[in-house]
Amino acid sequence: MTLTEQLADFVVRTRFEDLPTPVRHEAQRCLLDWLGVALGASRHTMVDILLEAAGELGSSPQASILGRDARVDLTWAALTNGSMSHIYDYDDTHLDTVLHPSAPVMPAILALAEGGQMSGPAFLTAFVVGYEVEARVALSVYPSHYDRGWHITGTAGAIGAAAAAAKMLGLNLMQTTHALGTASTQAAGMREMFGTMCKPLHPGKAAANGLLAALLAAKGFTSSIRALEAPRGFCHVQSDGPDLGWLTRNLGGTFEILKNSFKPYPCGVVTHPGIDGVLRLREGNSFSAGAVEEIQIRANRLVLELTGKTEPATGLEGKFSIFHCAAAALVDGTVGPAQFTDDRVRDPRIIAARGLVKVEVDRDVREDEAVVSILLRDGRRLEDHVVHASGSRENPLSDEGLRKKFKSLTEGIISAQQADRIIQLVREIEDIDDMGVLIKACSKG
Amino acid sequence: MTLTEQLADFVVRTRFEDLPTPVRHEAQRCLLDWLGVALGASRHTMVDILLEAAGELGSSPQASILGRDARVDLTWAALTNGSMSHIYDYDDTHLDTVLHPSAPVMPAILALAEGGQMSGPAFLTAFVVGYEVEARVALSVYPSHYDRGWHITGTAGAIGAAAAAAKMLGLNLMQTTHALGTASTQAAGMREMFGTMCKPLHPGKAAANGLLAALLAAKGFTSSIRALEAPRGFCHVQSDGPDLGWLTRNLGGTFEILKNSFKPYPCGVVTHPGIDGVLRLREGNSFSAGAVEEIQIRANRLVLELTGKTEPATGLEGKFSIFHCAAAALVDGTVGPAQFTDDRVRDPRIIAARGLVKVEVDRDVREDEAVVSILLRDGRRLEDHVVHASGSRENPLSDEGLRKKFKSLTEGIISAQQADRIIQLVREIEDIDDMGVLIKACSKG
């Protein structure tokens, strides 16, 4: 078998029973996190534009758009839900490759799950094989691929989406091989697009193209059986030094999903230890923002290099300002998308709090570490040493942290009851016979 | 203005009146040739697969599929007509870059023309700017781009399709810039796919993605305004040594479409001078295939290197056999897709004729040259010196040659009357008020 066929074989043969418990659990966590980031962005202008275009094309009502009452055809649902989930850049990350793995794969199979009487275990299995394929493809081309300017979530993501969709559709080895190939020759997305609507479009197109590849392969469409490894195939064309060994080494024996990471806050990752410290001190002690005299953060040098903006003017700039992040944590007691609107960045109370934040660079402090000290007007000094920020490899976001993130993201989008219902359904996903139940729970509140 | 904006500006500002007569004439020739190659392949299995998938997705009846009675939405029409026109690999070529320029651009604007009350001149103008943009993008990344393994028709084609669609939609400078950018970040297609259904899929996807980019840009979708030239933009990501000067050098002063070339026969280009000679001798003298004792072809060395297969077993192999090509020309008196079916390659009369063909390599004979000598059983020897093969730069296919090609391609697909009607409508395209008339003439016969 070629390397591409070996990956296809893994997709075809993997059963839910083959997935170790931690793998199943992580897949469930991915689902909850992905639904949250997608629902949270479901009111964004970009979603309006996509749905308007779908309407203009007369797209058929086959599958739901999360958090909206729109229904569009399978590929448009994959495109829209996939784009939506990457708008805030708050979705999960495969740290070894900076791939955002859920955004391209989840929407492709969610679209298929709606009409297909698909069980929770079947859904999780398709997701895990999709994740494994995209992560291995990403590992095989990384880092040259990313350095060249490819947005790995758009490229490897399309191949992962095809793998997952092929699994959902029950394709055989040859069909799955052609699905992977047909996806690989559509794989695209450039880093030049960061900061524009094209960035979230990349996982959306990856989802739609991967799904299309699987739908075509089911009908006999042909591609190369060496699509990934051939001299003019995906890995060599999109990387200057691919390591093809990654594609199949110990395939089925290890699971890349176990290296997944969830973002606790939708802002520059180096600000996270500082935010952790402020939030913990605020929660653990009773004081109001007005009672604070000074917030001192001892931090790694990258904090000022990457997020040293003292007077951010827009929500986007706020994401790259440790001063705004710490101030918002102090005033609002939470750090989610709502803390990065233009309005919030210009709020006088937050601007005032920003002035209290002092950052001291310490060469002995690691990137995921910070020492936060808050001096109160009454003279008390509170201190918290964040050894590993939440969401870091050593301190992954807890299930409870993920639930909190989900609640915070979906506030104002769906009702609290609906949010709780989704959390519960995802927790019980292994017992769900028809994923349509979950999808229905995610429709417009 | 950035380079990407300068290209967009050219798209926005070019009027039909700005197009020199030879440019208009060549655009008209492209249209007839493109319609012919698309109609000719309209019964192919791959088209069935695409239309079946479109049906499964409930695609709305917005635009026609050439030669079929199916109607699908605009993007699916672009995808299907675009794929169809590259199935036989018989469509036109921008020789400097081996880009097939019509296949991605024509279907994107044909889809828009159907519903839009679009005039012939407006259509030709959109095509010419689309051609210019894709050819300049192709020139800027060639040859490294192609050497790396990119199928330039799929990549540069998407950007050309976006330019043409933006023109048809009347987008402004900013919208057109974002359309080019949004297309460039979807641009894909690998040479590894040659010989599979993915190869013709590339221009189909290019057409659909370019059209989608323009539709989204019309609604305010954003991309980078330096999408083509930025360090992580299209040219640098997809080429190791781009020449950005090509993007805008003398833009509007020269037209790449004047370097366009049409294929007279759907087989390896080095066989063309030999085929020319056999056909001319057969037409100019009255003899039957049975009267021939020997066919001698003095040819460039590449003829045996690239098309030296003496006993082809399939239609595809026949395309790379000078022996089959010359034999088919002798027996059938024409060389079109019908001469490259498996059945035709296995026909005893053609196999017998194949045995009469002798090829003699001559280092003084150029690639587009051949000396064909036919010895008849009655002792007569007929000779023809093909100085420049038809379809070569020095001997472009004549209007009459293009009409013959069109008739031969559409035989059995549409009626002869319908074919004549299309030829006439294309000849009079500058006077057409509504392109819907032409599209209707191309529907199922």
C-alpha cells in the first residue's frame, strides 16, 4: 500500500472500540469547545455575508447553521460553520504544528450527521480519525510549510475533513484514498490573510472541500493513490523538507489528539499567565476593582515584546495588550470575546484600571509563568504565582474550565438553559443514538 | 496602489472600446473553441458524477450545463462546465506558461451571463481582463511554480476567474482587490493529479472559487490588498523565484491573449506536424487507406521520445503514439476525440495502418516541422513538407480550422444545425445584447 492508502486504511478500519478512553474524552472536549467558539461567533458580519451568498445561490435547506435559524446545503453548512468557529481565533490547537484541528473537521461531519441518523460514538470516531490524519499530514510538512506562508489549518485541515467525512459515509479503502487525494489537490490558504475574513474562511473551505471530496469519491471520482507522498504530491509541493515518516509511523498506536490544547482566553497566549493570576486573586479574595492601587506582573520578556501595547484603541489591539487583558480581568472578572470589543477597550473603567498595571520583565520567568501581585488601597498585598498558565501543556484546561468557557461564549447567543442542555448532551455523547438531537439543541435560541 | 490593486484597477477600468480588434477577435475564437471542447466532453462519466453530487446537494436551477438538460446553481455550473472543458485536454493554451486560460475563466462568467442580461461585448471584455490577469499571475510565478508541481491552470486560473467575475458583476476597485485576494488564497491543484479526474477538476474548482470570491467581495468580504505580492502572499508562497514585474509591466498596453494557441488535435503536440502531413496528402490526392504501401515521417527526435509507442492498447496511450495518430489520420481522415477511444485504438483497420508507419528522426527537423511521404501500391510517391504545424505559434489554427474542430467535437452531441447556429452566434457576438441566446443554443440538442 502507498502511504496515502495506509492512511485511508487507518480511516476505514478504526472502530470506536479501538479508541482509548482518554482519546474519547478528548474528542468530547473538542466538540464542546468547538460548539462554543462557533456559537459565540454566530452573529458576526462574516456569517451574515456567507449566508447571504448561500441564499443568493438558492442553497437547499439540508443542514443547520449553529446559533442561527438558517439551513443551507451540506457543503455550505460545512463552509459557514467552519468559518464561524475560527472567527475569534479562540478554537483548539495542536501545539506541535499550530494546526487548529477542530475547525475544519467538526463542521464537515456535523453536516453529514444531521441527515444521517448518526450515533455519538460514530461521530466521535470520524472526528478522531480526521484529527489523526490532518495532524499527521501537518507534522509531515511542518515547519517548512508554515514558514513558506501556508495556513496549515486550511491545508492539512481539508485532508482531515475528507478523512472524517469518508468515515461518516462509510467509504471503502479505494474511495477513501481518492477522497484524501481529491481533498489534497484543493488544499489552500495563506498566512498573508491573517487579520482578514479570509483567515476564518480557510477552515470553512477546508471543511467544505473535504466534504465535497468524500461525496465525489463515493460516486467513483478518481485521484492519485500517491497524492500525499508523490514527488508532485501534497507534501513535496507544499513543503521544502517534508518528513513522510510522520504520515504512518505507529499509526493507530498513538493519537495526536492527546496533544490537543484549548485556549482559556481569546487573546495573545503570552498574556494568559497574567490573566490567570488576576482572576485567581479576584476570586479568592473579596475586593472591588476600585479598591486596587496597583497590579504588578512579573513576566517573561515576550509579554512586553508581543503584547506591550499600553493604549490599545480597538478590540483587536486589546488582544495584544497585557495592560488591557489584566485590566479587563480585574474589572469584569472574566476574559472572553466580550472583553475584546471596541467598546470594552474604550470603557473608562477599564482604561482607568489599565493605568494600574505594571509589568516587570524577569528572565527567570518562563513563557507560561507569571507572578501577579495586587496592592490594595487598604495596604494589603495579595500575591499569586502562576507556575503553568491554564491551557498550557502542563496545565490543560479542565473540564470545568471548558464548561465555563462554553457558557461565557454562548451568553447572549442562546439561553442558559440551552447552554446547559448542550453541555449535558456532549457529556453523554457516547450514549446518543442520533446526533440530530445535539444539533437541534444548538439551533437558534 | 499595491500590485494587487493595480491589477484590480486594470480590471475595473478596461472597457470594450479599449480592446484592439485582434484582441476582440481572439477572445471570440477562445469562446468558440472553449464551447466546442466543453460540449464534446459533456457526456463523460465525470460530468455525470458532478451532476449527481450537485443533485444530492439540491443545487438550485440557476445556470445551464453545456450540452445537458441539467441546471444547477452558479458555482456548480462554473465547476461543472469548467471541469468538462478540460477533460479531453484539448482546450487552448497560453504557450509561455502552459496555462489553459479559457477553462477556468469562461465558465465563471458564462454562469453569470445567463441570469444577468449581459451583452456580448461585456462578456468579451470580462473574458479578456480575466485572461490578462491569470496570464500575468502565471508569468510571475513560472517556471518554478510549475516545476514545484503546481497545475498552473488550477492556481492562476482561480485568480483570472475572480477578475472576470468581478468585471461581470461591476465591482469597484476595493471589491475587485478583495475578490482577487480571496481567490488567491483558495488557489490549488497539483500535477500529481494528471491522468485522474482531479486534473479537469482543477479548472472547474478555479472557476467556482473565483466566482465565489467575486460574489463574496460584492457583499463586503475582506482579504489582503497585497494578496499577490506580499512575502506570504500567492507569488512567494507558490513559487521559489517569482518575477513580480510581470504582474503590472505595461498593463493595458499589451495583451497576453495574443499569445494564445489552439490545439488542432487532442494528442501529444509533437505528433501534430505528422498528422498535418497525412491529412493534407489524403485531402489533396484521391486514394483510399487500402491503396497505401508505406507512410514515412521525417521528424524531430522528440516525436519518438515522447510518442514512440508502437502498440498502444488504450485510447489514452493512442494519444502518445505517432503510429496510431498517423494511422487514424489515414483511415478516418480526421483526428478528434473519436480517434482516441479504446475501441478506435483496437480497430483492425487502424492497427493494420499503424504497421505502415515508419518514423525517421532527423536532427535538422524542428519540433513543429515534418516531412511526410506516402508510397502508394500503384508506385506513386506523394510528399508534403509541413514547415510549421497547425496550432504552432507561426501557423495558428485558422478560423476555418476552429470551426471544423468545433463541428467535429460536437458531432453526435448536438445537431449540425445547432452547431452551425452556435458558430454563427459566436461570429456575431459583438452584436449580441443578451448572452442568454447563445447559452440557450448550447443546451441539450
